[in-house]
Amino acid sequence: MNSSSQKFLFLLFLMLFSFVDISAQDNNYLFVKANEHLASKDYQKAISTYQELLKTGIQSAEVEYNLGNAHLQSNQVAEAILHYERSLALESGDADVLQNLRLAQERIEDDIVTNPPFFLSATWNSLKMSASSNLWSFLFLLFFFAATAGLILWQIGQDRKQRKQGFFAGIGLFCLSLIFFFLAAGKAELEVDSKAGIIMQDKTELHAASEQNSPVIRDLSEGVKVTIFDNINNWYKVKLANGEEGWLPAQAFEKI
């Protein structure tokens, strides 16, 4: 590589580094300004600044949480619930977010009685949400390689006891690695698409079919969470917390 090519690559690297650094500084500036607006109770300015920050493409549980707080203080309950849920999707189990989410949910007109989930399903979902897909993937690889080492010991062990220990350790660790694999896959799928949404309209109707003139199953208030199963054109099949299923138009809710 000649000297002119080296200079060009060096300048290109400097330009790229400068662009990344400037972008980070801009994002930090927006975050600080939004927090200042929130602290001074200028909630509408805080909301617009946090939204401007999110438009840059960053994913931040703290930004989503603060934006939820700004909406809640502005009595925009559905928006608050949406951003609290998005915060939890990025950082599961945060006590402050969960507490504020419950406060927001208490403000909605919701007569839907939640069916308690099967305890094994609830335990699995709680475990899946307790860590990121990256951590579950790391644990999968760690236990998988440990299992491989155990099975290698089973094959090359010096005596029967050593080979027996290697076999059982390898099988046990391999089973654990499968658990971490499914946890990682499940959490990664939720991080891409939560399969859930929040009703954003003051009042909307849950229909029996994907047509506006189909029978109405029930009325839904803003802030209600739905699980999304299927869609036909601009209609989505959803399930409520009580197990009822129906169809909603796309404009009735926003995905978490």
C-alpha cells in the first residue's frame, strides 16, 4: 500500500471517528436537556426531546422510562404504559419501572379480569425476561463447551470412574445448555418483536372478524395491553388478559 492510500485511509478513519463522537455528544446533549425539562416539570418539552433522541435510533431503558414518566405527569396514560413496557423489554424487572407501570395501569378503565397463567409457563416467562438474550447466549455457549469437555473426558478417561463422571457431567451440562439456548432464542424473539401492543385510542371496539361491520365482542379503553397473534391486511388478531380473542384495526394500538 503506497503512502497516498495510507493517508486516505487514515483520514477516512478520522472522519468516521469524528462522526461517531459528534453523534454521541449530540445524543448526550439531548438526554441532558430532556432530563432538565422533566426536572423543571416542562413535560411537553421533555416528551419532544426524548422522542427526538429516540429517533436517532438508540435503544435505552432509561430514556423509555423517563419518557413514560413525562407522559404520566401529563396524564397521557396510554403513552406512559407503552413506554414503561418498552423500558421493561430492554431492562427486565426494574423495580421503579414496574411500580410506575402499576400506577399508570390503575388509571385506566379496565374491567378485564386477568386469568392467572399456568405456573410453569409463568415461571418460564419470568426467567426468560430476567436477563438479556446476550447473557442467555453466553451461558448457553459456556455450558455447551463444558458439556463437550465432559463428553471428551468420557471418551479418553484413564479409568472407568473418570469416564463415568465425564459422561454424566457431559449429559447434565448439555441439558442445561439446551435450557439456556431456548431462553436465549425466546428472549431474542421478544427483543425483535414483543408480540404485544397497547391500545392508544380512548375507546375502540374488539371485533369478531377482520371487518369493520363484524360483530363487536367488547369495547376496550386506552392503555389495555393485548397479545398479537396474526394479521390480515390492516387488521390484527389479538388476545386479552382474560383469554378473549378478537380483531383490531392497526390504528387502534401501537406495538411495544
